[in-house]
Amino acid sequence: MRELSGEENRDLIGADMVGPSEVGVGPWRGELPDDPRLDPELLASGDRRNVVDKYRYWTLEAIVADLDRQRNPFHVAIENWQHDLNIGSVVRTANAFLAAEVHIVGNRKWNRRGAMVTDRYQHVRHHPSLEDLASYAAEHELPVIGIDNLPGSVPLETYELPAACVLLFGQEGPGLTADAHAICTDVLSIAQFGSTRSINASAAAAIALHAWIRRHTFGQKP
């Protein structure tokens, strides 16, 4: 694979592209298809975005509309009091598992670099406070399930995750705040066997969301 130049790398920051120009597909060859979902500019220049093949040449709006017809009923929430670099990765993971929404709690601004532009395809909602998140969850009858290795937490591996819920994550280092813990129906821990106290917040999100997928998409019992 050709190594990208410094200028090319800078161009990819914030762009919906991965790797060199050979990734994806080139300009459409032959008679143009009559499909309103397709983007004329992408058909003419090629589609190098980081999307699955099904969505090649589709407009952003068409992709989001199609995803909206399939979204899972779980939501992902993460506290944002310290501009945690992991938030972007959590958003990317939520997109990969087709979460209904991502909820950013606290500061409105968050570091999008780790999202790799997946926030364009994922609904992201801001809540200024945990109370606001709790009100939203109550209004939509969504239990808030915290993910953290706190005293009294329940093992994720043996917990019956509800289909519709909010999975709430704290920040790297401090984890869930006391106020976040207070709005949770339950707090779940992820089994660890090494010497470290905790795992990376984005890694914890990937594990928890995949546990939901195993249970509710593949029917695996905890």
C-alpha cells in the first residue's frame, strides 16, 4: 500500500476517507443509473469514503435515511466534562453497532477526530446536564445502565440487558461521576483479569455494545 504524504494525511483529517485514493471505487462507468439515492458528484469522481459497499455513490442523506430504518433501540451516552479524546471513538463504535442515538452529556464541544466522520451518519444529541439526560430517558421509558467497575456493580457477562436502554459511560480515568451513578438503574462491570484498574473508555463501550448485539441480534443468553 502506498504511504501517504504529509499533505495527503492532513487532507484526510476530518474527511470521510481512509487510506490512499485506490480505496473505494472510481468514477461510474457506462450509462448513469436512474436512482435518486445516488450522488451525481460521486458518480462522476468516484467514491473513496469509509462506507460499506452497499452505500457506494449514495448521498449522505440517503445513507442516513436507510440507517434510520434499521437502527437498534439502544442509546449510548457519555459524560463530557474534560474534553475526553475517547468520545470520538465511542461515537464511531455506536455507529458500527447502529445505535439509535449518541448522547453527549456536559460540554457541547467534543473531540471529533476519533469519530472518523462517522458522526455524519449517527444521530448525536447534547444534554447540558445529567438531569437532562435522565429526563429524556424517563420520557422515552429507557432505563439508564451505567458501565463502570464500581463497588456493587453487576457483571455485564451475566446481566440481562434490556433491548431499549441507555448505556452510559464515564470519562477516561475518573469513570462515571457520582451524579451519573445516581441516575442509573444498574451499573455493570466488565470482567478483567490483569493488573490495571480499568480499561479504556472506548474499549469498554465496544465490549458493552457488542454484548447487546450478541443478546438481541443473535439471541445469545448471558
